[in-house]
Amino acid sequence: MSLASDHPHAPQRLAVDYVHTASPTALLGLPETLAVFGFGTLAPAKAGADDPRYLRVPLSPLQGTAAPFEVWRAGGPVTCGVTDGIRYSHDGALMFGVLEWEEPEGGILHASARAYAALTAFWRDCGYPHLLRIWNYFDAITLGDGDAERYRQFCIGRVQGLGDVDTRTLPAATAIGSRDGRRVLQVYWLAAREPGLPLENPRQVSAYRYPREYGPQSPSFARALLPSSPRVPLLLSGTASIVGHASQHADSLRAQLDETLTNLDSLLATAHAREPALPAHLDATSRLKVYVRDAEDADTVAAQLDARLGGRVPYLMLQADVCRRELLVEIEGMHGVIA
């Protein structure tokens, strides 16, 4: 089942933007739209005749009553469909896909193992075998003590489903806790026919090398990924106030946010050294998601971001739980291509 054969081999191109509009319908009407994302309960659950390119993410916006839609546009017309519950779209170079898996009685470990086993089979055969970026959202991410914590259980199940993991080809990734009370694992991704280059942060221990104190199975992702095409942005993993492998500034939101931005600066410097055409700092070509644990911190975070970034960097702020209880904020994003 090589879906890539539906399209001639095309150059990679991805433009990403946040668009304020009442409905995603017009955005989905464009032939080059690869995906559209709504956020929170005010966003529609479905779009059109259940268009596979639309996804509602179960995280509530923290600025205004409704978040903008996030739009991914490819380099040409896309084809979309549904296979065994996996919804996808692709243009001959890039693929968007999503799978939502209800947790069985065995909990998040079994859900992640089964979901990732299904995804691994799909990725192997679909013609877009190179994962560039993955997002994982599920409820109550830090519930449970010690190795019974749901994030640690998720990490175990993910690797069980993936099978052999080659750390040289890991994608960028996010794992974030929702608060909707639904025990559904939502996984969506960006994949390509051509591989990208995983990057690590010199300020941090690679996540896949974390010591045992963080669980029996270390997380499986790269800190960022540089795609093979300059027309696809740098993909930044969820980044928080971690230096080495240890969380920093547990008692200070402001210090955590400063440390997080310093980590992002370090990642951008690493990427810029590899690709000098890439902007060396966050700027108007960046698109960030800012995950904030406590809603009452939203104004403080916004003011600090505006002071640090000068109001030139578009971002979307969402209420969510970071995978460590002491962490109050996490930032991910894409960087380097004008939408």
C-alpha cells in the first residue's frame, strides 16, 4: 500500500500559519491544504464531511475566547483518505496523519503499544517512511507515582509498539497532557519520502539517554529535526527548563521560561551551524505553541514572551500539563519558512 505512488515525486514544501476565522471550511477548500487544526471545545469537532485533514486538539486556548486555526499548506494538491482508522493526506513529498486510540482497561501503556504498532505498520508501507515530527496528547499525563506514572507508562508502550528504535533517525516530538477527562491517545505526525537530520541540544542530555531515575524506558525523540528541504521549517520538539537531564527553577515560572527560551536559542544555533540560511534566532518566520500548566499564569507568560521576543514571533498559548510535575511551561514550534 504505497500511497506515495498516487503522486509523482515532488519537492518538499511546508508553510505553517495561525489563521483567525470562524470556520475551517474555507481553509480546507484550498487544494494544497495538508492539515488544519482547531483547539479546545470552541473549535468544531469535525469539518465538512469529516474531512481527514481536520483535527481538533483537546487543549484549551489561554488568550481570547477562541484560538486561531493552525494551517499546514503543502507545495501542491493533496490526496487524503482513511485506512484502518488512520486519517491522512499527502502531496507526493510530505504526509500528515492522525490516529486516535481509546485506552483499554490496561491503560495508557497498552494504548500506546497498540497505537504505535498500528502506526509502525502503516509508516512501513505507506511510501512516506521517514518521520519528521510527532505529537502525542493524552489525559492526566503525570497521574500515578514512580514508574506507574502515566507518562512513564506511555514511554514503555510507545517503544513496545515501535519495536527496534534507531536513535540516529528519531523524529522531533511532543508529549503533552490534556485535561479533557477522555482517555484517548491522540497521535498526529508529519512524515516524508526523504529523511531529515535529527539534532540535539548541547545544553541537554539527549532524551533517549536519560538515566533510570526518569523511568524504565527513556523517551524516544530528538530535540529538533532539520528537514532535507529548505522549504520545510526546522521542527522544534517540546522544550522546557531542563539542563543536562535535570529540571531547573522548580519554584519560579519566570526563571523556567527564561531557561526554556535559552534552550531554544541553543537549538537554533545548532541548526544554524548546519544550515546557515536558517535564521539564527526566533523571528517572524517562527510559529510557536506555548503550553502553560496554570491558566492564571497566562498573562505573566505573555508579557515575558513579548519582552523577550519583541512581539515579532507568532505563538499560540494552550493550557496543558508538561510531562514533569515541577515544570510549568513548555514551548515547541516550527522555524524558518515564511508562510
